Amino acid sequence: MFNRILLAADGSEHSVRSARYAIDLAEKYNAAVVAVYVVDRQKAKSDVLHATNKFEIEKKRKEKIKSVTSLLKESKIDYKVQVLHGEAGPTVVRYANDNHFDCVVIGSRGLNNLQTFILGSVSHKVAKRVECPVLIVK
């Protein structure tokens, strides 16, 4: 049923819980997981301005989702971690649709509470526009 699962991760508690669900699904269906972390343009600019080199930037981004990648490493599933750039909702949707995933697993809330309050949540945008089933984890 599920061969390729997309996990949207931002390092929040919800994304850690989402990772557990994605791992369970992957184990049950012998599926591969691609975990994506989306860096918005403003954060990318700030990272570049305040970092001494690109390795420092990469290290900070990996640190943000370390809790998720640790769970993936501990599991026995096939996984990959991908850093994407852009606005979180549309970027996840585009990546999911362009790469033909069987399921997207995403937390109901992320680290950006202001965006959730004012603009609507990333998970809501993803659920409305992605072309495969979406599991939203509370």
C-alpha cells in the first residue's frame, strides 16, 4: 500500500511524533521514508549572514531536526533526509506531488505558531493540495 512515505519535519514535538508514525508505517509496509526539512527564504538569508561558512549552516540545520533523524537512524527502515528551500506548505506539496509519494506524514503544528495563527497551518495547506493520502499527527 505504501512504498514511499514523505515525512515533513521541523524539529517540533509534533514532527517527532510524526516521525514515529512514519516509521511504524514504513515498518508495516516495508516502505522507504524521505524526511524533508524546509528552510524558508528569510531564514536562509539570516543563516548566510550570520554563519562563517556553509558547513556551519548545514550543521545548524541538521541540529534542528536531530530528534527526528535520531529516530530514523534507530529504526531499521530505509530513509533519506532532504533539506528544501521555500515556503513550507507549498514546498512540501510540490515535492510530494513531483516525486509521487504514497503518503505524507506531518505534524498538526510546527515551530512557527504565529504562521499557524495568522495564515493557517502548514499541515492544512499540505492536506488540501497534496495528491496522496495525508496523515496529520497531533
